[in-house]
Amino acid sequence: MEPSPLEEKMDLICSAFASLDVKEQDQVLSRLLRVCQLPQLKVIYTELCPLLSIDFVLILPQELVERIFSFVSAEDLFKIACCSRSWREFTNTDVLWHPLCAAQNWLNFDTDQQLFSMNQYSYSPTGLTSPRYSTTTLSDFPSLSPTCRWKEIYIRACHLNQNWSLGRYTVLPLLRGHQERVDCLDCDETGICLRALMGHNSGIDHLCFDGTQVVSASSDRTIRVWSIQDGRCKKILRGHEDEIQYLAMKEQIVASTSWDHTIRMWNIQRGECTAVLKGHTEVVNCCQFDCQYVVSGGGDCLVLIWSTDSGKLLCTCQGHTGDVYCLMFNEKTICSGSSDSTIRVWDFTGNCLFTMAEHIGVVRCLHLYGNRLVSGGDRKKILVWDVANGKLVNAVHRNPSLLHKIWVNETKVITASPESPGILTILSYWCIN
């Protein structure tokens, strides 16, 4: 096929241009640009950009590239990783993803047991989609390195939050062992019976566990401090004039509430009562404390806020029309559950921000993690709320019997029923492979 007249002209121009020296070529290009109109200049610009672009990732030292990428959000890092193979490799480092996990308070997920222990269980499918997780098969891209550990943790933690929002969980094998109903529970990630602690003269109604020691309260009106290592009772605390209703523990400080209308603060290392808080006119059903506040709820329908340092009553929260059975608080809000079937969200000045009413019967259990609130009541229903707006996120209907006690952390819900023999059910929101 004969070349077109345009192609012949182009060949002649290119040949003539190639025969010139560098200085002459520069002069020709400068003259051509001056006679070009705007549309032609746009075409030149479009053609020049890819030719002049420089991949800084390939020419800068790795330390400098990591420094640049350290200012990028996690969402943008995911997008950057899709640009090219080299950019994916430079963004696939623990140096970048560890700080991002730390900013989300996800460093506690860095354990093999937490990440992979789900794979050892045979599990029951739920009515909803089970929380499965998979990454792109690297065998399809043999030149790519495996996803770094902290990026893997970040992705799994994002899936975890989605599972909570969408109500996706796995039912693990039931834990059996108690002959009577389970009246209290606490957990440190172990489903194996390690030791039986003997010593109380009556039934054990409440306990706290911090991984090294157990604090238990009994109908014999005593509090005992136990060593997990050898099962020895280290301290016996006496002082309440009626049965103990609730325990809360933080490091070496324990708060106990009682039918005697008081809250007692204990130093369990010294084995002594450090304060007695008097303000409720009925049984004190629940409490929580930190270095600043003690918050309590009672049969007088009140939520009381105390100073941890002075023991002074700071504020009274009024609004419930039934006994307050459970409460939790964080740095922003206080949540309380009542026999009036409602959950109320308060600020620390006593103002009620939201009243949430989806339960039927007594609201017995609450757990607050960030803006996520998990609640349980007399029926089988477990509810997940967003306390930032007072809205219901989803309802869990899988508890096999009436709900009595719950324990919740970032990845799972453990429930106990009021029936005998005592059985524990574990709902895990953590993704399995």
C-alpha cells in the first residue's frame, strides 16, 4: 500500500529534524511552538506529561518514601497500592500500618491467638452471613509479597467493625461445666477451666478477673481475693452489712455495692476499705469507676455520680421509672439500663441525651465500647446501639435461652442463661479465613 501524502510529509519532516544537531533542533521546536494554536498546544501537553513524569518511589531512598507515605490516610494507602506493583510494595510495610492501627486502638489484636484461633473451631452458621474474610490469592500474583502483619490486622479490624454493624457473627462451641446456673462471669480470652477456687461459705454471686487474680463476692457478705497462679485466697474483705450486689475492679482498687444502700471502695493489695459512699436509699445494683468518677445505679431509680478522690456526690441523674440494674460509662457519656425496659444515655452533668426503648422487660446487661453499646435483657434479644445518635444498629436473636448475664469485648459476646445446668454461649464477630 502506497503511503499517504500526509505520511510522506511527516517522514520528510522527521528525517530533516533528525539530521539537525541539538542546538538546531531546539530552535526548530521553539519556532514550531510559536506557530501552534491552543488546540495543538493542548495535544503537545497531553503527549508530554507521560513522557516527563517521574516515579519518585523508584528514585528516592526507601526511608524518604516511607516518610512521605506516613502522612497518607489508610484509605489513600489502599488506593495507592493499586497504582503499580512498586507502589504496592512500598505501602506494604509494618512501619506505615503500625501507627494507623495504634491510632484506632487496634494494637491489642496483635496476637496469633486473636488472629487465627477461630480456625481451630468447628462453628455453626448463623441466619445471617458468617464473618468470613479472605485476601487476594497471592498465587495469582507470584511477584507480590504477602500482606504485612499490621496491614492484615487493620483490614481484619475494619471487617470486625462491619460485622458488628451488620450483625455478622459465628456461634462457637458451647461451654459446659457448671451444675447450677451461672450467676457471674468474667473473661480473659480462655475457654479452658484452669482452676477451681474454694473457700466461700455460700454461693458466689459476683466476680472480677484481671488475668492474674480473681475477686469474688458471696452471699456470706465477704469479698475474697484469689491468686490464679496457685489458687490461694490472699485477702478476705469484710464490712458490708447486707448481701453484696455488684463488684467492679480496676488494678488494685475494687468497688462493691450492696443491699445495705452503700458503695465501698477497697484497696485489695492492703486489704482495707478506703471509702464508704452513702447516697442511695435502696439497694445499689451496679457501679463503674475510673480515676475521676464513680457512677452507681440503684433500686431508687437513680444514677449517682461521685468523685473518686473525695467520695463526694457530684450529680444525680433522674428519669428512670424503675430500678437501675446496669450501667457503663466512657469519657463522654453514661449509659444505664432499667426495669422500665429503657436505656438512658446521660452526660456528666445529669442531662439525659437519649432514651432508647427496644427491650421488653428488665435491661440487665450493658457493655460500652467507643460509641458501640451492647445491651441484653430478660428475653433472648441482644441489641447493638450507636450511642452517638441513640439509634439501634442491629438486633441479635441467637441466644439459645433467656438472657441472664453477658460479657462483651471488641470481638465477641459471651452469654449465660438463668437456667441449670449453666451453659455459656460465645458469639464471635472476628473474621475467620
